[in-house]
Amino acid sequence: RDLMDIAVKMTREKEMAKVGHRAEDAAEERILDALLPPPPRGVGFTAESEPASKDSDTRQKFRKMLREGKLDDKEIEVEVQAIPMGVEIMAPPGMEEMTNQLQGMFQNMSGNRQKTKKLKVKDAFRLLTDEEAAKMLDEEEMKSRALEAVEQHGIVFLDELDKVARQSGATGADVSREGVQRDLLPLVEGSTINTKYGMVKTDHILFIASGAFHVCKPSDLIPELQGRFPIRVELKSLTTEDFVRILTEPDASLTSQYTALIGTEEVKLTFTESGVRRLAEVAFQVNENTENIGARRLHTVMERLLETVSFDASDKSGSSFEVDAEYVDEHLAELARDEDLSRYIL
């Protein structure tokens, strides 16, 4: 059901992007109508006033100013669709259809009412663009496309599968773990799931499972589930080079996060290349000596390394710190060498 919700959201975003230009043009016309309202009806022979032309010189001047952003901060009154009353209904599994009907009934009670809001032009343009784009979408067609995308191209990732495997050699009944495996079996084999968007078949959905399998083995899973995952791949432990890449290559790497965090106190924090490499070596060494928890080790090592800087940052505004190999050795070398101490601190 979550996969179907995501597919509908992605399909809606794609369809709204396709009609984006048309929606922007329609929103632009509505804003110009609000900026240039038609003249009031007169009396007598002038009762029937001519509608304002969309190609008038004044309208074109305002259109140019609008596109150049000169009217962004001007406030206007626009009519927008009122947000329907939201009603959350809790229902047991298998009764989603009834829940959807009740929610639709409560939303239809409010109808398609319009309400007048006073907004700045830039905010009104964004709101009206979304409203116009929603009018151009065919909801039924969009749902059918999302349904097809889930059935033909859906991918489900099952993490921590080893937690539902029974440890080999264990005595006593472990019904709960085996029960979870038997609940997963119909989904992986192929079944029909009832969602609020319709019936979804899982026959062609790709299922990928992963697990550490430190305590148990893949063969400890029930035979039926083992047969549904025929391709097995064993991953190698992270090396020092992997840790260096993790610390430097991502846009939101740990080094960037801590630099921005310390920067909020107006303290400049920089990491040298030698400091990053030494930090990666310490994380790798601690993983080898104690329990190997992968890249999660970097969080504890970084927190311990910058503990003093983080604590004193508010009192050292305007200063700068450089994390190099010597700084890392000064704060972490003793912990990395002492295996007993690193078990409790790192």
C-alpha cells in the first residue's frame, strides 16, 4: 500500500510537470484579472459594458511587469478552492473501500466551495498554478498509470531479514519469527493486495532482501522463503578507502554536516585531507577490534572527535578549528588502541 501511495504521488508530479506551462498561463490570466478588474456596470444606456480585452495595452504592460517579478510583493484578492474537511477514519485491514467511501462522502459535503484570500502575487501565482494543474489532470487515468507502474516496475526492499530467521541450534519453539516469514511468503510468491486505488498484483514486483546474518544463516529461513530469493550476493566489509569516500563524496557528508553545525556558532571548522584519512583509519581499526557496525561507526567517532569543539563553540565565536591527522591522533589514538575502552566509548 505504501508503494502504491508513492507511485500515485510520483505519477501526479510527472503529470503536473507536463501541464505546468499551461497551468502557469492560466494562473497568470487569473492574477491579471485580479489586478485589472472589469469596470463596474453603468446605468441607463451604458449598462452593458464591454469586457476588458485580454490584448489591451494596459494588460500587456502588467503582464510584462508580472513576468519580470516587479509585482511579486503586491497584495491581491483571489478566489481559491477551499480545502475540504479532512476526516481520518481508522478501519481494520480489508475494509479500505468502505473507509474511502466514507472519506469521500465527508469531503463532498463541503462541495467545491471557493473562498477569497488576500495573498502576495508570488504566493498567489504558486497556489493558482497548482490549482489549475490539478484541474487539468485526469485522476482515474493517473491512478491506472500508477497501478501499472507498481505492478510492472515496483521494487520492494526488505531490510533486516535475518531478524525473522530462527537461530540454528536454538531449542524451543519460536513461532513468531516463522509466522512473519509465512506472512511474507504470499507477497513474494505473488498475490493480490487490496488498496484504496484498486487491486495490486505482486507477481512482477521485484523483492530484494538484506540482512547481516551474524547470529544466523540464510539457510535458517524456512525453505519456501529461501526458494523465492534465488540470487544471493555477499558484500565485503568497508575498507579505509570506503570510509574516506563516505566522508567526502556525498553532498550531505558527515564532514559537511558538522561544518554547518559548528558554523551556526560562527566557528569555522575545516577538515584536511590527512585528517579525513586518519579519521577513516581510526573508524576502520575500531570496527576490526570491536563489533563491525559498518559506516555507523563514523557517527560515534566524529562525535567523540568534536566533543570539545561542540561544547566550547558558543564561547569561541569568530575562531577557527582545523582537523588534521595530528588533531585526530590527539583525541582518538588512545581510544583506538585501548580495545576495552573503545568498546564502551566508541
